[in-house]
Amino acid sequence: MLSTRKSSLRDSNLSYIFTSSSRSCGFFFLLFTTSLLSQAASALLPNVSTAILRTFNVRVAAATCASVSMIYSFVAFYWFARMRKHFRHRLIMLLIYGDCLRSSFLFLCSIVSIARGTVKTESAFCQSGGFIVQYGTETSDYAVLVITVHNTPQVFHPSTQLRAYGLYPYRYFVYVGGVITPGTMAALAFINPHWGYMSLVHSARFPSAPFGTAPH
């Protein structure tokens, strides 16, 4: 039992150290890659307008950020899979899952936009991509909320029984809510009469105002 706990703690520390160092290196890699691609695009396409180059740079930056986030998520999933998982660890994995799902489709949308231009709002790809990106965002928000509620009793009334405090007795309701709540929140966009999501430069998101609403 003691060796198992030591192994779990060691894996957790290694995961934290590796993820922190990778995040620092990834930030500088992101800046370098975006700057390099921007200079290459300007040199290869000297007659292209500044607006088009800026749009291209935004899409490249979005694809790079999404790819780095995906790598971090996969690394975190790997280390969490090696650990002895408690309920709080599963909640953290839910948080990482939402971020990974969102990053994956942000990366896909950015690559499609770079290859084929701006995606049309009325297309099925835009609507499905917008839904999944928003679903991932809502999943991450839900996980943060549940983690906060779960750990609050432990702060004010500490307990050594991991299976008795917080939301652990209601864990199955939490798991079901982690699927239903984000899906419902993301599907509310389709209340709009035409389309639920609007195509942007690099992805699809909620419109700034409901479709059909006249600006004031």
C-alpha cells in the first residue's frame, strides 16, 4: 500500500514537472513558429494584401495554439492513466477531456480554413464544429465548477475518508451531468431561427447577437 502511494505521488510530481517545463518551452516555440510562418508568407506572397496576411497569421496562430494544447492534454492523460485514481482525479480528467476536445476541433477548423478559406456559416461543418468546440468549453467549465464544489467541504470540514466527503456519494449523477449539461448548453445555440453558430476567421462560435436581431 505504501509503495503504491509513493509510486502515485512520484508519477504525479513527474507529470507536474514535465507539463510545466513543456508549457514554458511550448510558449517560445509558439512565438517562433508563428513569426517564422508569417515572415515566410510575406516573402512568398508579396502582392497579397495586409488583411489577407493578417487573417492567415491568425489561422496559423490558432492552429499552433490548438496543437500545443492537444499535446499537453495527451501528456496529462498519459500520466493520469498511470496514477492510482480517486474521484478528484477523474474530475480533473474530465476537465482535460473538455479542453482536448475543444483544441482538437479548433485545430481542425484552423487547418480547413487555411487550406480552403473561410468556412461558410450555413455549412454542416461549421455548425457541427461550433457545437463540439462549445461542448468542450462547457465541459471544462462544468468540471471546474464540480471540482470547486467537491473540494469546498474538505476546506471547511477536513476529513480523512476520501469516499465520504464532497460529491463522491453522488458521483454517478456528476458523471451523467458531465454529458447532459454541456450538451444542453451547447445545443441552446440552435434556438436561433437559421444557424446556431457563426463562422469566424479560424473557427465557429456563438454570434455576438441572436440571428435576426437588429442592432440598437
